[in-house]
Amino acid sequence: MPARLKLVVRAHPSYHVAHRLRPAAYSNTSRPNPGSAITFPLIQQRPLSHTNHYNATKRKMGEGKKHERSLSSDLFKHPSMKRAKEVDARDNPFKKLAERIEAHTSSSKVKPRNVLHWFRSKDLRAEDNRALYVASQHVREAGSTLLTCFLYSPEDLQCRGTSPARSDFMFERIRLVQEQLEGLNIPLLILTAEERGQKGKMIMNFIKEHDISHVYANYEYEVDKLRRDLDLLDRIEADRNLYFKSHHDQTVVVPGTLLTGSGGPHKVLTPYHKSWLSMVSEDLSLFDTAGVPEANDKAVRKTLQQLFDSQKKSFSSLHMNKLFPSDEDRYRIRGL
């Protein structure tokens, strides 16, 4: 996504409220992706003058069932505000991860080797990507090599009810970013975790296989993804020869920063909007964008030839099990 367009999206306050980009009680709740098109089955309505037909339909569908449940709703229920408060009060993963990363980065002194940027589903761009840019600057100062990866989990798409349009957009972004980075001599590998619990192990295997010392990524604020990063941090700290740093890239204002007078999260748009405008007007640097990563040395094409050869195979091996039933549907949606 071009930096200019991203800046407009990030600057619009209503975007923050509508897409989970709010204080802790909101942002710590796992909800379907903003781009997902969740399809709710039609509820069986009772005909006013056809009671017998209604009862027969009810028996056929099963007593007490109003509609046929989708697979996503069986696996992943919509959380309530009550549940969000319980998570915040008892075990706030966002706060815990931020505190642990701060402690880890301040005490970690790791000799630079190769550097990894881990792309997430909402930062698939080379321009204005904070973690990618910081990783690139680290490589330039240390004289090392930058590698990138994207961790694909088919179960994530299923559990979040990700729409074909959202999946198609994600896969196209991966392809385009992969081509763009290849021109900068930076490989982008797609790793596939068949089970959600394999994510930390997959990243650690990639780190060890390619002699990586530093890992950079952008925050994702869903509860399960925060806990995924906590799991990875556990593994990295156990190694004692690795460095991990997350950056805030999705929002203009860091989630949990804007609070009410009583110290709680905003629940009404207007006061939140006013607080947001007041904060950004006092610190215009919040709108600063990150630059494009610098290219790796051309010699990397030879030393990492196997990676560059396998990155295209890794893209073609994606399941893409949530895409459109036909090319006609795909091009129709893309043309909207």
C-alpha cells in the first residue's frame, strides 16, 4: 500500500474506533479482520398464517435451531465486552508483551548476524513499514543481510471467517511485495503452519536455519496473536543469543494511550475523537512515515541463491483455500 494512502487511513479517527484501534478493552479482543466479510445465515422466520409449515421446518432443522451454524461460528465465537474486561483485568497480553519486549531489548546485547523482518497480514508493504525500515537500518549499520518471511496459517483464515476478497488481497500483496523486495536483493519466504500451535516453532526453525540474530516485526493486537508473540519471546530468551523487537505500525496512537479521566477506555466515539485530535495536534510526528528498506548487496544473490529460488515455490504452495469459486467471481470483486 502506498505510504500516502496509508497515512490517510491511519489519520482518520473513525477508522480507529471501527477497526479495534482503541484503548485496551477494545484492542485486546479477538475479532474478525476489518476486511473480512462475515456472512450471517438467514434466520428462519415464522410465517404468520402457516404455523404447521413452520413447525415442520423447525423439526426438520432440529429443535431449538433457528439457523444452520457456519463452521466459523462453531470454532470462533464473537467475544463480548465482559470477556474483554476479564482478559484486561486478569491477564492482559498486550501489556505483558510490551513490558517484556522493553525489558528484553534494554538488556539484550547480541552480536549481529543475519536480520529477519517478519511480515504480518496487515503490514504487507515495503513502503512505510516501521519494523521493516528499522530492520533495514540495522543491517546497514551492522553490515549484515536482511531476510524477510511471512507465516501463513490456514486455520487462522478459517477461525476468523476471512472472506475470499480479503484472502485474495492478502495473497496478491504477498506476490507484489515479494517481487518488489527481489529487486532490492531481499528474499521473502512464505512459511506455512498447518496448526496454529506450530507458529513459534516454525519461526525458530527458520531463525536457526539461516543464522539470524535479530528479529523485527510489527504489533498485532488480537489476543491470540499477542500470545503467539509471547510464546516466541519465551523461545528467543531461552536461546540467549537472539534479539526480538516489535513496533507499533497499525495505528497513529498506540492502543491504550487514550483513556478517560477515570483511567478507563473510551466507550463513546465523540470524547475519544476529541482526545485523539488533541493528542495528534500536539505531536505531528505521529504522522511521520517510514522509508523504503535499503537493498542488500548484490553478492547476496549468490550466497542466498537457494532462498531466492525457493521463495517462488513457497508462494505457489499456498493452499489459498478461501479464494473465489471461479475466476469470474474474482475479477468481478476486484473490479468493484
